[in-house]
Amino acid sequence: MTDTTQSKKPTQKFAPGEAWKKNEEHVVPKNRLVIVFVGLMCSIFLAALDQTIVATALPTIVAQLGGGNKYNWVGSAYMLAAGSFGPMYGKLSNMFGRKPILYSSICIFLLGSALAGAAQTMNWLIISRAIQGIGGGGIMQLVVITIADIVPLKDQGRYGGSIGAAYAIASVVGPSLGGVLTEHVSWRWCFFINLPTGGVAGVILFIFLNLNPHQSRPLRQQVAELDLLGLVSLVGGVVCLLIGFEFSETSWSDAKTIALLAIGCALLAVGGINERFTTRSAILPARLFKTRTTAILLASGFLHGITYYVVPYYLPLYYQVLGASATGAGNRMISFSLGTALMSIVAGIINSRTGKSRPIIWAAFFMMVLGLGLMTQLDYNSNNAEKELYPFIAALGVGSLFQVPVVALQAAMPLKDMATASGAYLFLRAVGCAVSLAVGEAIVSSLLPKKLATIPGISLYIQDPSAAALTDSVSKLHRIPDITLRNAILHAYSRSISAIWIMSTSLAGVALILSLFLREYSTARKTIKGGEANTSSDTETGNGARSAQDTNEKDADDFGAELTLPNSIAIIGFKKEETQEV
């Protein structure tokens, strides 16, 4: 009898992603990376700085401009604009090229900074902050996308770590710098300081940044392919949700709150359905969410934004409750700032040298769960070691997640989709940051008045229990002469803030569990060293730019075909991955 097994050819087994990576070529333009990265780091530093710099300046701003009922909108307007417009930056950079969108974002950011510094009314300031946010969101998106263009994927952890460090430092030192400028110069310099620094960064990038030539197409054709319905529904949905969360600080049962949250969810549902079935160039392509690894990475970016971003906002408040000045609270944040910056760089170097992302992501979320869990124990009588060590432990995890998940996501995507994937990740993280502030404020606003109401004699020192009034009274709490009453009030404040750490710990635990299901993709890509990309021809790069573009078009189609799964499997995302990712 003939052995039929002899006639069967063995099936070739590929590592994850190798089937569509083998024909890709990444053309890397020649750049003076040290100089270029100075410009990129300055840009990302300013964009991140303006997310938190007004935190300690707001009481002074409200005292001069009035409009205390719009207190939170000065901070929220920036995050709202930066987060909601996130989906379009990657798409626009694909349509019109990276440089025009990056330079436009810097100019919009500087215009918003100048207008905010010159503001004469609270409405003027809020509108200016929104303009800043539109530019700042574009800067954060385009910096990461540009790094993906000019640095080989296997080296992006090392270089991206410096960008993550700049982002982390800016996020944490913002409140301290805002306090120093407000106390010793003027709150207006919280915005004017961006003009010289941002101008220098823009000039550096304009002169020294080289990118591959953009293959332009007629504007009408590109606009016809743009997914306008997806853009409007996603942006509108995010805006309605975030405004709804802002109104929830007053009452969850208020008609405005319910209407905005309902409309936001409906618009996001419409946007999600549209992205699944649209024949146009989707803002958030459904294929990004159809594989287990990419879906988990995108979800983890959203959870990372929620869990870490409340720390730079509410940890200084905790220190101020206990008697620290604005500057002193900023100094207390140094351990968290150094921890995030240090681990962003270290994690990037480890990622570049080993080519492994999963162990770093696992360890990072574990450290976040541990550190944030310990922070739930912070109270008015905690000692200095606990106040510094617990946030530092959390920072070791927070800093490791600024860049490594982006590299892992890019490794799992074809070159053509790297800008879209990076934009989607940063968009979801930015939305997570904005949601975290709204949810954090809602937690404190709902818990604190209830806790204070149970304290006998509280009316002698706090007559107005509203959220804005309670925030304004923070600096006076440690001066209450009655020690028993003072300790009871400080305990109520501390435990209300602690509820935020409980929320963050839980969500970080969810992210840790999800990360256990990640698959490891190789960061090795065939790389072609280009010449001066803004002047070089196809001959100078060995026709690499043209061949890479053609190959990417084909591979992206093959990649999309590999991801075509039954809807039930696409939703679950934990089955049959060998058939879709190899």
C-alpha cells in the first residue's frame, strides 16, 4: 500500500506577521537624528506641558478673569480638542504628507498659546485653550508618526524612549512650573513660555527634518476617499461624552448630562458601524481591531491613559490638602516625574536591544497595579516615605508604557498602516486621559460633600460644599485650629482622592490581564538607507521609495484579507489567530 503521507508537502510555518512582512521595505531617509530629536522632544514637551500647567494657576486665573463656574473648562477644553480631533491627523498626514500637518499643528498651537496669554475673559481663555488643543493633539500624533518614518522599527524603542521621557516629565512638572510662574511672574507666562521654545523647535524641524517624498494625488480624489461620516460621528461622539462627563459633576440625573451621554454613545455606535462597512478610507479601520494583539494594544492604550493621567492632577491636590504650597506640591512630584522619565528611556533601550515587547508590558502593568494599589492607602497621616515611594513604584510602570506598546503595535502592522495604527493608539490614549479627568472630578465631587457632611461642626469652616468652593478652600484646611476637626476634614479629602486610585488600580488590573494574551511580533524589517529624502530621487535610494510604496499597497490588501473573520470571532478576538496573523 502506498504511503500517502509521503506525497504530502509540509506546510510552511511562519512566525506572526512574517507572511506579509517578507516583501516589505522600509526606506529610512538620512537625518541628523540628534538635532532632529531635539526639535521633536521640544515639540512634544510643550504639547504635554500644556495639559497640566494650568492646574495650579487656575485659582489665580479665576480671581482675575472671573467665571468660577467655568473653572474646569480651562483644563478640559485643551484635552477635549486634543483628544477628539485625534483620528484625523494620521489620515491627513497620509493624504498631504507629514511635514505640512506637523508644521500646521505647531503654528496652531503657538497661535492658541498667544491668544491664551492675552485672554481678557474666561470665555476668551477657554476658546484659546481649545485652539491650543487642536495644535497640541496634532503635534503628539505627528511626532510619533514621524519617528516611525525616520527610524528603523527595531531602534524605535531607544529613540522613542526619549520622547516618552519628555512627555512624562512635562506632564508631571506642569503643575509645579505653573505654580512658580503664577506666584513669581504672571499666570499669562504659563502660555507665553511656549512661543520662544515652540518657535525654536519649529525652525529646527523645518531646517533639519528630512522625510521621504510624498506621492501626492489630486485633492478632489483624496477628499472623495476621506471618511467624513466616520470623522464627524467619532469626533462628535467623543465631544458629547466628555462634555456629558463634565456636566455629571453637578448631577448624573440632570437632563443635559443624560442627553449628552446618550447622544455621544449613539454617535460612537454610528461611527463604529460606519468604520466596519465604509468603502472609503476609514479613520479607524476595522481591521485594526480584528486581531487579538492589535485590539488588546489599542485597548491597553485607552486604559493606560485613564489610569496614569489622574496622578499628575490629583496627587498634587492631595499634597496641597496636607498643607503644601503649589510649588511644594510640584516638588513632591519629583519622584513620580523621575520614575516615569527614567523607565521610559530604560524600557525603550531594553525593547530595542531584545526586540521583545511583551515582558516589558507585563512588568509595567504589574508595577502600575502594585503602585496604584499602595497609593490607595495614602491618608492624612501617611509618612513621607509612603508619600514618595508609592507613586514612584507606580511611575516605574507608567513610564514603561509610553512608547513600547506603540512599537509593538507597529510591529504587528504593515508599513502602510503604521501611521493609521499609531494615530489610533494615540487617539485612544488621549481620549482615556480626557475621560480620566472627567471621571476623577466626578468621583471627588460626589464623595467629598457626603464625607464632609458627616463631620460635626464642619459648617463653621466650610459654608459652601460645591466642588469649586471646596477646591478653593484646599490651601486653608491645614490652618484649622481644632485638631480633631482638622484631621477629620483632611481624612475626608484624602479618602475621596483615594477612590480615584482604587478606580485606577482596577483598570490597570484589567489591562494586565488583557496583556497576557498578546503575541510577540518581530521588529525586524528590511531597511533601505535613503539619501536626503527631500531632494533625493528614486535612483539615489535604489528605487526603494517607489518599490516600498507599491509593496505596501499590496501587502496591506493581503493583510486585510487575512483579517477577514466571522463577526463573532472578530469580537471575541481570542480564537483562530494562527489563521489571521501568520
